[in-house]
Amino acid sequence: EIGQLFRSRMLVGIFIAQYCITSITWFFMTWFPIYLVKERGFDILQAGFVAAIPALCGLVGGVSSGFISDQLLKKTGSLSLARKTPITIGLLLSSSIVLCNYADSAWLVVALMSVAFFGKGFGSLGWTVVADTAPKELIGTTGGVFNAFGNTAGIITPVVIGYILQSTGSFEGALIYVGAHGLLAVLSYWLIVGKITRVELNSAS
């Protein structure tokens, strides 16, 4: 059954994008507070409060994108446009995390991180797209594979960022790594996923 899913280029693109999006999430969940303390001079208590700000922005982004996507669908009738527009805008915003490498003010960094996490939330329509595209016979399996790709990012991303920090002694490379995942997710949706439509399984499979 899983093999049938990987024969769909569209679903493979969605899975890759989910890996990229979840990589951004795991940076915030694991390394962001450490970044605030080690790189930006916050104490641990401050970092705890400050780290909640981008998370709240991500919550707002996630809720608002659903409403906007549904409104676009009503106005245009195009599933691809309604889903890809918020995803593209959101993930491009998430890539603004790289600008933190050029920010002198600690609070400007928090603002940029908030924009990036808002964008990550705004672009996180993956489960909606899965509901739009999964073969009716394999909805559960498709969701499981989709979730597995995300969980894989949860394993790999903290380790890779730790390796970058150990090798360079700086978060600059780590932020580039995280920001690049937003761009890769956008490219995956436009170059691999293509038109968003329901996958029909070959009855002979």
C-alpha cells in the first residue's frame, strides 16, 4: 500500500514539504531558547518568556491561514491556488529567520523570529492538503506516512543543528539551514506537487 503512495509525484512532494516545515518547528522547540541565551545574551528566565512570543505568533498564523485558504477556495474555485498561496507566503516569511544573522538588536531578533514562526504557522496547511489529495482507500496510510516524514525531521534537525554549532561555534549556519527548509518546501509544492487533486489508485494495483 505504501508503495502506491510513492508512485504519486504529488504526494511525494507533499511529504518532502512536510519534512521541511517540521524542521522549522523543531528548531523552535529545541534550539531557539538556547540561541537566545548563548547568542543574544538573554538570561534563562527571559528566554523562557521570549520564546513564547514566536509560538503565539505561529498559533495566530496557523488559525488565520485556514480561514484565508477557505475564502480563496470560495472565490477562485481553484484548490491549488487556495492551498498553495498561503503555503507560499507563509514559508517565504519563515525563511526570514536568516535575517537574524544580520540583526544587532536582540529584540529585533525576537521580532524576526516572530515573523518567521507566524509564517511557519501560516504555511502549515499540510494536513489540509493531505485531506484534499489522499486516495480514498488509503487516507489513514497517507496520513501515517505524512506524519512519519514530519517526525523524521524531529530526529534529524536537532542533531544537524548541534553538529553545525559544534563545527562552527555559531548559530549563523544553523539559521541558514532552517531558513533554507522554508524555501525547499515552497519549491517542493510548486515543482513537485503540481496541481492539487485527489489521487486515484490504479484498480489493477
